[in-house]
Amino acid sequence: MTRETASSKERTSMSREVKLPGPDHQITVAPSADRVVVRSGETTIADSQSTLVLRETNYAPVRYIPLADVDRSLLTPSDLTTYCPYKGDASYYSIITDQERGTDAVWFYERPYPAVAEIKDHVAFYADRVHLTVSVPDED
């Protein structure tokens, strides 16, 4: 992803290359029933059992959490935007309870490209800025 401000985004959005996942750069999005809890300090920001796991060549898997399972009162919009030629324009939130590590710690794609359309209305968290736990459900 490349980092940029909103004003530079407007200047360059017309010239961006859109890439499709393929054999040389694979992207998969799969639903997960694992319970994912995201905390900043002692504060729970998200708690979900309906996340998506995005796997992309050369990157660690990323959990995308439905916005409905996120306490948005703990987030504030950021001016930061980035661009991924496979996913589109990403926007960011900062975690208001952690000004040191929470700045631009959460990202989302308001209009993701068709190859990853499932991540719309979901957010992801930088794992080094929050405490993210994944619990596998018990099988009966």
C-alpha cells in the first residue's frame, strides 16, 4: 500500500492501475466462525464471530471484522488514505483511547474492487497496535 493524503489521492486517482489477483499474486477471502476480540489496553473495540480472513501472497492473513461488531464510538476518522492496486482506496480510523499506538490503526475499503468485494463494511486492525485474540469455537 502507498501512503498519501486525501488531496494527493484526488490528483492521482485517475491514473491508478487496477490489478486482478492471479497465479502470481493470489488473494482469497473466506468467512470464519472463530471468535475474534480486539482490545486496546483494557478496552474492547470489537468482538465478532463472523469475520473474514483475507489471505494475500507475501502478506500475513488479515482478519476483517464487520462494522456491526465494532464499537465505533472508540474510533475517529483519520486523514490518511492508502491505495492497493488489488483492493482499492483504503481509509483509516484512529483509536481514541490510545493516542500513541492507536493512530491510523484501523483501515477499511469503502468501495473495494470486485475481486475483494466481500470486505466492504468490514474493518481491519494493525496487529502490532492492538491486542487481537482468536478463539476457535468448540466442536460438539
